[in-house]
Amino acid sequence: MLIGGSNLNESRVMKRPLDIVVLSDVHLGTIGCRAEELARYLNSVKPGKLILNGDFIDMWNFRKYYWPEKHMQVLKSILNMMSEGTEVFYLTGNHDEVLRKISPLVLGGLEIRDKLVLNLDGRKCWIFHGDVFDVTMKYSKWLAKLGAVGYDLLIMLNNSINMLLKLMGSGKISLSKRIKQSVKQAVKFIDDFESTAADLAIDNGYDFVICGHIHQPKIKKVHNEQGSVQYLNSGDWIEHMTALEYNEGEWNLYQYQQEALSAMEVHLPSVKTGNLLETIFAA
């Protein structure tokens, strides 16, 4: 179920309490990352657990000369959450796979892992990025990286087109979404990805399986001959700007709404992020 942003007037004075927030495919450090919107969202919620499910910082495409203040603001928002008691789990993905060399690792209130299993009100939840199912990642990493560069260029082109459309008074379009929906092989890959994750989760007795990687936000019930599982994907913060939220025993899919949070002022205390960044990029 898609839910929108919190009430604007209320969001200025209080944060929505949540048990868990799951984000994936933020791709900090790239032009396509919607860091400003993400910082506003993070400032509107107060989760007990924040799970960054892979590709949070894009280490494939990271360049020292491109790290805007808006991207730093996202890190400050998360550090502020940690100072207020939120547990933060950083699960590794393909774009930040270098962290797999040091996982599992605990840095204060931050845990770096490759996967996570939670007990949610007596139900087992399996969380991992999902690139393990990607054949191009396993056998042709150079091809996957080439595809990532092409995707970044497509996002840059898309942003330019949407700026022109806005000046003309027209609505935004998503070129990558249209391509994915029109190419049969892309549609098949997404279907196969979801089916594989669900089948493995059922075989291992999980009630929920949560992935990222394919940038396709979704919550659906999957059945096979062995049983059933709830498959969830948290989407991304490039095109969809979505997150999974768990509260009072129920999962919901949040989608950022410009009108709801765009006027929110983000006031955070000064937090030193230098040591954290040095730890991440020196890994």
C-alpha cells in the first residue's frame, strides 16, 4: 500500500514514530540521487531501526569533486537519528560491495552486514540487497558497471528533459521506467528476480523477504507449492523516492510527495562526519 508524506504542519513540530524504515539504492555521490528529498523524509520520521539495504553510497561512481552539501545533509540526518537512539544497519550491495571486505562490523550504533534477519512479532524477516541474483554481476562485472554508467547518463538526460517540460507547463516523465516497461527482457528479469527471492524465502521458512537492487518498489504476496511469503522491495531514491515502513505489525510502502514535505525546514545539529567518511572510503 502506498502512503504519502505526513501532514505539513505537524511535520514541522513532530516526527512520525515507526518501528522500522528500509531504504535502498540511494546512490549518494551521483547526480541522479534525490538527496534533498531524502533528507526531508529522514527528518520527518523517527524509526527504532533504519536499514540501508545496499547501494546507499555509490562507490562505483564516487568522485571526490562531486559531494554536494545536500548529500552530506543525508549523512548528518542519519547520524542525528543514531544520536537519538535509532539502530542503523548498513547492508552491502553491488555499488558498495567494497564494504563486504569488512562486514560484519559494528561502529557504535552502526552495523555493517551483508544480510539481516529480524524477528517481527513472531514472524521471520529476511533482508538483503539482491544483487546475488544478477547474472551480469556474477560473471561480467565490467558489463554491469558499463550499464551503471549508461543509467547515470540516462538519468542526466531525463533531468534535462524534465526541466524543459516544467518550463513548458508539462508533467515529468521517466525514460528509464518507460524503457524497462517496453523491453520484454527487462520485464522478465524483474519477474524472475521477484520469483527467485520469494521461492528461496519460502524454502527457508521466512514470512517476509525484502530486497532492493532492481529499483522496483513493491509489496505483494507470493504463493508456490511449498507455501507463501510476502515479497517487498523498497525501490530507490533516484526515480521513485520510496521507502518501506513497518509499524504496529504492518508493512507499508511510502512514496515521497513533493507537496507534503517540500516546505519542511531541516534543522540539525552540527555533526562531524569526517571520520565516518574516512572509514567508509578507506575500506
